[in-house]
Amino acid sequence: MGVYVHWPYCARICPYCDFNVFRARGREAEAQDLARAIVRDLEHQRTLTGPRELVSIFFGGGTPSLMAPEWAGEIVETAKRLWTPAADLEVSLEANPTDVEAGRFQGFRDAGVSRLSLGLQSLDDAALKLLGRNHGAAEGRRAAETAARLFPRLSVDLIYARPGQTPKAWADELRAAVALGAEHISPYQLTIEAGTAFDRAVRRGLLVPPAEEPAAELYETTQAVLEAKGFEAYEVSNHAKGTAARSRHNLVYWRGHDYVGAGPGAHGRITTAAGRLATTAADRPADYIAGRSEREPLTAQDVAEERLLGGLRVADGVPFAEVAALDLRPDSPVVRRLVELELLADDPDRLRATAAGRRVLDSLTTALATEA
């Protein structure tokens, strides 16, 4: 089982972000109350899960590197007290690479964080300005070098398919990121999410993202450069230098395991004697602190659809037995058609997307979910 902790505060709201986030300024007292509420929530959810092995804790956001490291330490110790920590427990924290936040890295390491996920997003100052980031490229490099010294595991996030970006420039940026010492790289294609500042800019003609063909070329550049540097694309947007460098927490999601979600807007999936539950916490910090949350039982079809969505993202795919509620079998007409189109591997045991299938994963998943 994994634990996800959502810390919703940000110094600045990025124009591409559609996560549940709030400006940090003026919320210092609320933030301390929130840290206490997360501890209470974990203690409450222990009554739902019963005794379990804890394989990962992930602090996401928002910007959890803005929180006091001692709060993170208390949350980690609470989770380890409530559930049995695995010998190789992974504790990850997302961080922005500003000099101020990098100054907290030692505190987070002392609090038990073993893996830092650093939101570089780019190593180009003009691109960082476009993306609304509050750090520069030099700051990003310094933060990555500090993190590589302090943490056993380092992952960096990058955003590509930016307006005007060329394959050569992107390849150079990827190689520069690899040289910083990360063993895990998450390159995300820029997506224009409804309701974001970028969405409004696109509709006004102020921002023009790459067309489908140039974006596909940038995707291919990603695969080629990182593969040449020894990184395996174990998931559609995640590349690791060896099995040990993979994100254990994200694999909890993609492989359909249970996870507790704590913090404003956090989601969880918990298997009980009565079936699988979806948990959802209130979005607003004040409502979450007041204890508002929801639980919803999932049907067998709901569970199978989620397993399909997550399982096709990873290279090892999803066993047919785990999507039986969708009536998907090796001989299903839709499966045979997609195998013939070389979008699915011809595997009698599992649904696995081929390299070509991963390029059109949304369409592939939709076809399997609706045509079975």
C-alpha cells in the first residue's frame, strides 16, 4: 500500500496547472492546521485499511517543499507507526528548484525523504518564463546538484512540446538534464488543460502549441535520447536508469494497488471486506481541516476500467484476468484488431501497448474500454 499526501500551497500558480492548488501567501496559520489535519486523517483511514505493508509515501502538490520539514517528518513517522514500513520504503517529495527551497533539502532528508522529485520543467530561461516558473535555469542546476548529493534517489520533471521548440534544442536540453545526475526523468508533453491560463491564451491566439506532427517528432526525440543514455521508458512519460530507479509510488497507481490519499483534494483507493472504495477529500483546505471527505464503493467494472487506464501506461501492461469485467480476452474482436494494427502486443496473458500503441495511448484505451 502507498500513502499520498497533497500539500496544496504554491508561491505562484503556473499557467498550465489544473491541480488543486492555492497561493501560499497569508496562509501560514492554516498550513500548520493542515499538517495536523493530515495526521488525524491518516489515523482515521487506518481504521479502513487495517494492517498493511507500507511501500511508499509521496508528498505531492502544490509545492510540498514549501512546508516545514518537521511537519513532513511528523507525517512520515505517523504513517510508519500506523502501517508496517517495507524494508525499502520509498519516501518521495516534490520540490521546486528555487534557492530558498533548496535550502530546506537537508531538513527534508533528515525528516526521512529518500527520493526527491524536482520540478525543473526546463533548463532554458526563456522557456521557464513562458511556463510561469519562479526559478531560473542556473537555480535549477544548483538545486539538482544539491539534491543529487543529499538524496539516494533523484527524479527531474521536464515539459516539452513548448511553442517553437525544435527537436535539436530539446535533445540538447535532455542531455543537459541527464548530466545533472538524475536517475529518473519524467518528460511531460505540454497539455492545454481547460480553465488554465494557457487555455485562455490559446483561445485568444496568444499561445500556439506545436501541431500534432511536430509534437510527435519531439516525443520520438525523447525516446531516442533517453534510451541512448541508458534510460528505460517503463511508463509512457517516465524513464528510469534501471529497475531500482523506478517510482515505486507511481507503480502503486499503475498496477492497481491500494493507496491512502490525505490532504485537500486527495484521492485514495482502499480494498475492504465489502469491496474497493474510492475516497475523495474536500478540495478547500478549510473544509479538509474540518474533516470533510467522501467515500464511494466501486463496481467491478469501475475497478477494471481504472486498471486498464493505469496498466496500459506501463511497459508490462495489465493481465487479462484483472480486466475480465470489461469482457476483454486474447480472442476479443477489439483486441485482435488492435494486435493486427500493431498497437497491442500479441500476448495471451496480458494487454500490452506496443511502441506504436503508446504514441496513441488515449485512443487505444478508449477503444478497449468502449468496444469490448
